[in-house]
Amino acid sequence: MTLARLPVSGTFSYNTVVFNPTVRTIVRGVPRLDEAGRVVKWIEYTVELSGYVAASDSGAATTDALLTSYRQKLLAVGGSLALQTKGFGDLTLNGIGGTTRRDALWGPLPELLLWKPLGDKLGAYVEWRCKVHVACERSGSLNIQAPLAVNYEWQHEVDQDGYSVQRITGHLEIPMSKLTVDNPTVEDTADRYRERIKPEVPPGFQRVRQSFRLSKNKNRLDFTFEDREVTHPLPDSMTGADVEHEVETDSSRAFFQWTSTISGSLTVARGAPKALAWEKFLIIVADRLGIGARLPAAANIPARQRRDRAQRRNVGLFLKRVSFRDQVFGRGASFSVTYWIMGVPIKDILAVSGLWEPVAGAQYATWKTSLLNSAWHERGFIKLKHSHDDDVLVDLCLDRPARIGPSGRGLSPPFNVSITAPPPGGGGTVPPESSWLIYRQRLRISEDHRRVPHKPLTLPPIERAPGAGTTGSDEFFIGIERDSQGAVEASTPRSTPAGNAGSTADVIQTVSSPSFRLVLSGEGVRAGHRVPCPALRTVGGIVPVLAFRDYVEGQMGAAGGIPIFGAAWLLEYLLPMAPSGNLPVAGNPALGTRSSNGD
């Protein structure tokens, strides 16, 4: 298909349409710089053609069929273009003559087809224009496996406390073109080069944000990396830690006994089990308790801190309370440990408690290594990526289905949890050893040594009654008292008040051998199982004899179809002789303990 039958001078064709060399050709080239204005990404050439065609060129009576063919081919995007031996050099793109040079931006891109009929459809005046993008003019070929441009901005912020934040924001561009005019396949994607533009995390920083945005034509990837300076490295595999340590006392404890509480939340990196947060929390607690001095990392801390940790092991510590909290549908877990520090004066409490000291079990190098393939990885833990196979050129003329990616091929679901529904009516069984809800038991001994006081009587002086002996009467009155007028009254004998002169001390007498009585009392609540009444077998090598038993049991309710039983008991035992040693500590099945003497 030619424009005119004149001697051939050079070649100009596009998408199988071969133009006659006599047509007028204009080429304009403009270098397009990257956004930094430092490097030429490509030369944008505008190629213009104008000339005449005749109906006889196609063997037809009119130019209708010729124009139909021109419209379909000259206005298609991404066709093969050749401009050779026309005084401009060789401008060949997209597969003509075996060339490897390709348009760098989905071109050539036709922009104009002007058609002016002449001679009643026997001929026409034609103008056509397109743009092409040619990179690497110096080498004459285009490396489609390398970026065209990488530009970025670096931002550094310093907060009021002197800590730094760095942000790197930029983009990467790659050359992209169609394989052929009618091929909907996308050959590449800028997301494939993400690993090439990942900056290193500065020492002492944490990567807190990574953002990537792929352009619609898939040749540009915009990125943002944000790193924040940390006060101290976190435990391995942790991405967040909000932990506080509080030590307090008051005057009622003479500033000598202290309550220490370590509490807070830890966030686990993607891919690590959430239960790992408790293990890392224990590292923090152990370090503050002084156990951290035995960790391998303790060799890297100053000698003074090692001495303080050693000192902590020599003070009295008593665990008081432990609590756990799970963000069921979140990423974090919270913990709290409260313990008493006993016998430490206020001048030593800072060194003993470990306040303001770094955690010896958290090292930056190991923390960074634990996150490089998960939280700090440029594709995250699941390594999500956009593949060129996930995209297709949607063209109504090609009638190809659209695909929107990424497809997620090769990714596994993050969770695989199987939930079995309970049987109708609920319930189920509860293992006996874990069925106890409440269990309290007390053992008390009562000793009766059978001793009584003997009280001797102390009598006042005996006086003769008035007139006695004068009337021949021998009557005497014991305990003569006179009133204010001197009258004499008889009274019963009485003892002198204690402490008065002449009083006699009590005599303590042992009536018989001692008696020993044991009282076992308690209560229990149990799920799914009855509460048996306990019994004493031996106490200090002595077999007790049951003297009294009071036991009451009943069902208190139900939970999830499981009955809840409760019971209380009072048992009294007699011992034929005194037991040896201390009383045993009663066992508690709710705590998994047995009596101290195994009974």
C-alpha cells in the first residue's frame, strides 16, 4: 500500500502501513528530564507526515476502503515504526527489522489522522502525527530490565527531646511498551524493582512506615520510608512496647517496704505468635528483679549496673499479683506484675529497683535481625507483590476479560482455625483436676491441759460478840463488823482482796493428762463434679479419731450446661496423745497441692 508511484527514497512505515518516500516528513525531538532535572529519561519525538493518496492505489473506485484500513492501523497504539534512510538516521522501534529498541512509554502514540477527500472520493490529502519515546540514544538500545529514573526527597525532623525522624519519599520509573499492537499482555511492572530502592534502616532507628503506590500504567512506583529513632531497642520480634515500672511506699511502711509494679503492653511483629509477648515481658521483669544479670547480654552492660543487679538478688522479694490481658482481635497483649521489695531504705531503692536502667535482654542488632524479614521487609511478612501477570490491557476491540491484581498467588491464608460446635444442649465434660473453682480448708488444734486454780481462803480476825461470856453464852460471831453507831453485825467469812496485805496466791493444779482436739473446716465449689468431704488420716504420726462431723452439699447452679456443686464441712477429731512437730498444711486441689505430710 503506497501513497504515490514515484522512485523510492528511504523508508517510512507504521503498523504495516508503508508510506511513499515522497510524502513530507517532519521529526521534532524534545529531551524529557526526570523530576530532579538531572537525567534525560527519554527523547520524545513527534513524527509528522503529510501527502496524497489515490483510490487507484488500492484498486478501488473510491477511497472508502483505503480510509477504513488507515483508521484501523494508523490510530492503533504501540505499533512498529521505521524511519530509515531519510536523512534522520535510523529511528526503528518495536520489533522492525529485529531491533531490540522499544518505545519507553507505551508508544508510539498516534495523535492525529487528517483526511481531506479530493475529486469526489477518488483521492485524499492525509496528515498523520504520532509521538515516540526513545531512551538510551547513546547505546541505540533500551535495557528493559533497568529503571529509567529514580528520584527521592530526604526529610529529617528533630523533636523537642532531640530524637530524629527521617522520611524518604520518591519514585521509580521503568520503560514499558506493548509486545504487539494486538497483544494485551503486560510485560513488566515497576513493583518488581521495589527491592532495588529499599534504603537501610539507620542504626538506632525503627522503620515505622513503608508505603508503595503503583501507577495505572504500571511504569511508576511511588514510595515512602519513615524511620524513627528509638530510646532503647525492644525485645526481639516486638514492634511496639509501652511498659512502665512504678515503685511506691508510704509512711505506714516506714519507707522501708516497697510495692513495685511493672505493667504495660507489647505488640508482636507479623508472623510471630502473640504468646511470645509474655516471654519478652518476662525478660523485662527478670532484668528489673536482678535475674537479668545472669543473661548472656549482661556482659555488655556497665559494671555498675551489674553490681546493682547482683544487689537486687540479696533483698527480699515477694510476688503479689500477676495479670494478663489479650486484645482478642488486635495485635497486642498487656501484662502486669506486682511484687514487694522488703527491707530496703529509701537511699538504696533506685539501685535495687532498677529504675531508668536499660533492659539488658534487648539488643539492637538482634532486634533488627528479628524484624528484617517481617515488619521491616519492604513487602511485609506475606511478601505481597504486583506481578505483570496480574494485569491485562483491556481493549474493547480485543474482547479480553479484565483482571485486577494482585491475585495473591502463592500466598497462604494467615489463619487456619477449625472450630467445633458444642453438642446440642451445651455442656461437655470438665477434667476432674481442673474442675475446682473455689477450695478453702483450715486445720486448727485445741489443747486442754486440764489445769485448774486452787484458791486458799483468807479470814478476818475472830471477835467475841458483845456480852459474850457475861451472860454465860459461849456464842462467837465470825467476821464482826460495826456500823457508824458502833453497833455490831455478824457477816459471812470473806477473803482479803487480791493485792492486799495478807493475801494468799492461787495454787495451779493439774487435774489429769492433756486432751487434744483437731478441727478441720472448709468449703469448695466445683464444676461438673461433686465435692467430696475430706478426712484426716494421720497427724504427726498419730491417727485421729472422728468425734463430730457436719457436712452440707448442694447444686449451686449451672454454666453452659455444666452443673456447679458446692459444699462446706466441719470435722472435729480427738487425738490420744500430742502430735510431734508442727501441724500439717492442709492440701488444696484447686492449687494442685497436697498436705505437707502427704496425708
